[in-house]
Amino acid sequence: MGLFDNLKRQAFNALKTNGNKAAKQFGDNIKNAVKNAANKSVDINFPDFPKNYEEFVSLPEAEMKTPFETAAMTVLALCIYPENREASVKMLNFLRGPRPMSGLDIGFIRDRFMDKDYVPRSYFAGAVPENNYSPSLPLKITVGDNPYSYENDGYAKLFVTSGGADSPREILLREAKDGKWYLWDQFILSDIRKPESENPWA
């Protein structure tokens, strides 16, 4: 008998014997079951930062079979921006599939990189202010979900954690008819703690 069959049986017994108190307990059990089923994290590894667009699209994660892969590829693409803006934008448009970036989208990313290039690197393991956000190789990023990640059908709201921030940042993905998960939006370029080399008080 499955988990939800057991919970359904509990509800019936609760209503029959203990009324509201037991029914409330059943409701709490349902919430906990959904929460525990939804929470997970996935570690995704890359050998190094891709040197060009061709290397990027040849990575196994470029198949975008899961929203976790696309989220990780989004961070990787943004890391290329300081060295090669054109290639980075091309990578991001690849991840966005049928919905390429507008001029406003490209301008937003340009503005976020005006005075700092370290933010996207900070999401990889080992990248912290003390080492100027230099991640360890091979690159590893952890992408997680939560109980509210799949509230909207066809969308996934996933999270990555920066070595320079206290709370995770959001990446929104959308599943298309071809079964791939495309980048819909990202909120990972907000300010984080300055690297030690730029902090006069460190």
C-alpha cells in the first residue's frame, strides 16, 4: 500500500473516531509528506569553464532533459560574460530556446556586470570572498528545489546558493513541447559580499 493510500485511510479513521483533532493531524501529515517529497538537491559537475560556444553546447547537460541541468548551464553561461560577451549571450539564447533575449534583457545583464564580474562564479563550490570567488576544479554547483517549486504547471522554480550570500537565488525554467527545460528567467546577479581583494575592511 502506498504512502497516500495510508494517509487516506488515516483520514477516514480520523473522521470516524476523533473528529476535528485527528482530521487536523491528517492535514499536517499531508503537508509534511508533500514537503519531504519535493525537497531535493542535485550536484552538477563541469570539467572547467567552456572556452567557446561550441564547447558549451557539446556538454551533456546541454540536452536540458531536466530543469536542474538548465539551471546549472545558466550559471555557467553567465560566468563567460566578462571574458566574451557575445559568446555568453549566444549561450543564454541557446538555453532560452524559442524565446531569445530582448534588448532590455541584454542591457540588464550588461548593467549587472558594470562593476563586478565575480557574482556568477560564486555559485560554484569553493568560491568564497576569501579566495576572490575562485571555484575549485572540476566545477560543481548544487541546484535545489522546495515545496513550491512546481506550483505552476510546466514551470520549475529552482535555487542556487552563492558563497557570498546568506539566502539562495532563484532560476525559473519552463518545459516546452519538445520535452526540454528552457531558461525562462533568472534572479542570480544581485549583489553579494565583495571579494577580499576589493573590500578595504577585509
